[in-house]
Amino acid sequence: MARILHRSIGQPLPHAASAQGVYITDTEGRRYLDGSGGAAVTSVGHGHPEVLAAMRAQIDNLCYAHTGFFTTDAAEELAEQLVKLAPDGLDYVYLVSGGSEAVEAALKMARQYFVETGRPERRHIIARRQSYHGNTLGALATGGNAMRRQQFQPLLPQTHHVSPCYAYRDKGSDESPEAYAARLADELEAKILELGPESVMAFVAEPVVGATLGAVASEADYFKRVRKICDQHGVLLILDEVMCGMGRTGTMFACEQDGITPDILTVAKGLGGGYQPIGAVLLSSAIFDSFANGSGLFQHGHTYLGHPVAAAAANKVVEIIARPETLANVNAMGARLQSGLEAALGASPYVGDIRGRGLFRGIELVADREQKTPFDPARKIHAKIKRQAMARGLISYPMGGTIDGVYGDHVLLAPPYTIQADEIDFLIERITQAIDAAIAE
Ligand code: PMP
């Protein structure tokens, strides 16, 4: 039976049979609240009738036409909608099949931009030690997630890492958020100067970090400072919103809350909402023009890019997210989740931090709250929480990771945007029980 190479070998998994709204049901009839949207994927809920209808209509007409020969209404309409919703300055869209592909394409766009404009010496990528940008080699080399990188070293060269904006662990107790943001921005500038500004291609960052730390947003004016430094040194700013974009944090794009526009922005997960594998790269006119006026092509491509059924699904998902009531619910339920978690877990000796934006929330667990001492990694607290939560009918996204040599157990919560108050309360109750049970094990 078990012919699939699963990510964790030898761990039996329940078989998902059906899903509706915020619930997934397995073949044994057990129902789970999808408290993390899988990995922050499920945005408009499971089985949304409008998305299913849009997919059916597309399937009945056309499932595939290679983008070397044709474009499609579905792909064109999706691009049009994304550009309309995106911050000013992101004018074109490249459609791919997921997050890693989006980041990989973004890196190659940045590189080709400098080659087309006669600056081939710009080749270095700077990113942050805490970030995860995907599993393909370029994206993996760019990310700083030590655990995901370690088996594959040496990765691709010419990537460099600076400190994350991670106030819980790194901001001095007498340091203001502004001073902290300035310190980190200075570190980025020092790295650019060390490498030689004329050799740096791009700085890559997640506005709200997801898969390494569980919903860590930046402090004060960190990203405004980063934007300024990138501009001063001619470095492209790539924001990876694969996890935090598409309404997840309460605005369509997370960077809106940081008050900046990147040169390139990647989205995936919530864009397809789990209905189809799809990702997108949004790019500035300057980058597009460098290709159009240069070689006349973007030297990249995947067989399934711009897939019409994926585009039709995403087009409807984005339309639903863009309705005012959807983001209003993300913000209202996000606030309820934060305050409910604080009430339930805020006094726990094992909870160091509860954080995030919108329906993108993280909990950091510690063995000693005063000292912020992490649990012994060998205890695998995060894996126990995942199992304990599933046994209580809740899907959550716990993770363990090492940042700057410090191990941490984190839980990411990212339910569908359609979640209601009673379901938020159930989520809080069950994750609290799961954390207590995991620590007691
Ligand atoms: N970037 C970020 C910020 C992510 O969180 C992820 C996935 N967790 C990726 C890229 C890679 O996306 P995918 O798994 O769809 O390839």
C-alpha cells in the first residue's frame, strides 16, 4: 500500500476523504478543524461552491494549452486582477505552479534584469537567517532555515544572510522598536557595502515570516528603512509573500502594512487556496521593460505555467478574498484569535510569545519563560503538539527550528478566512490542550 515517498517516512497518516468550509474529514469519519489551512494554503475555505463552479466551467472548455503557443482568458484575467489589487508599481504578472517556483523565477528575473541592463556583475543575493523561501536549490540557498538546508550543503554560491527582525529574541530590553529596526537596517547596509554595492543583485525577505518561526512581523519602520537602503545601492527588493500574502494578514498583500512596494513580489499558497497548485510573481515595469527592450523574452519557463484551470480557480479565489467582508472577517477573527490565545496561554510558563497579524498567528514555546530558554530539541515538542492536536480534531502547523544557533519550538495557526467565532474558540481550546499534553508527555 505505502508506495508513496512521504515526507516523514514510517509515520502512518489518516486518509483525508472530504472537506467543507473549515473542516476536513478522514476515511474513518473523524473531523478536523483546519486550524492552519494546511500550511497557510486554505484561504476561502474548502469546497467553496463559487470556486468549484469556476473550475468546472474552465475544465469543460479547456484544461491545457501550452503558453508557448497560447494565452488564455483565465490567465489574462487573473493577471489583470492581481495588478489591480497590488500596490502601485507592480505592473506585470508571471504565473507558475507554486511558491518555490515563484521564488526561483523571482531570483532569475532579478538576475536577468541586471544582465539585460549591462550590469552582469550584480550577482549576490542577501536574505535573512530566519526565512524559508522554498525547496528548489536557488530558493533553498536563499532561505536561512538551517534545518532545511543542512543535508544539501554546499548549496548554490553567492547567497548571504543577515539577521532577521525577530524582536522576541533579538531586541534589547532597553532598545526601542525604532532603534532595533535601524540596527538591522544598518546591518543590511554593512553587508551590501562589504560585498560591494555594484555586485549585489537583490535582498529577499518575507514581510511576515511563516514556516521557520510562526508569524513574525517586522518592527517599526524596518521595511521602510530596507526599501531606502536597497534604492540607495541599486539593489532590487524581492518580498516573498508566498505564505503571508493574499489576505492572510488582513490586507491583500502583507507589505501594504509595512508601507512599501517591492520590485518583485511572490505569492502562492492562499492564491490557489488549495484548489489548484498555482503561484505568481508580480514585477515592476522597469524589470519587464528590461526584458522587452533587451532579449525580448524572460529566459525561464515551466510546462505548467499559467495553467488555465489553476488560473480560473485562483481568479475566483482572489475575487472572493477581495470582497470587503472577507478581509473584515480576517481582521475580526484574527483579533479574536490573538486575544483568546493570550487569555488561554499568556500566563503559561511554557509560552514565550504569541504574535502575528490577521489570521496568521504564532506561538513560541519555551522551557523557561523568564530566561526564554528553549526546550531540548530532542523532546520534539512541536511534533508532539501536532499529534496531540490532531487527536483532538485540530490541524495546526507546529515547527522546530534553529535561528542563530538557538533552537525553538513554534506553532503556526492560519485558519481559513471564513472561520467563525465559535470555531476560533474551539481552535484556542484544543491548541491549549494539545500544548499542555505535549509538554506533559
Ligand atoms: N516561500 C515561503 C515564504 C514559504 O512559506 C514557502 C512554503 N512554505 C515557499 C516559499 C515554498 O512554497 P511551495 O511549498 O509552494 O513551493
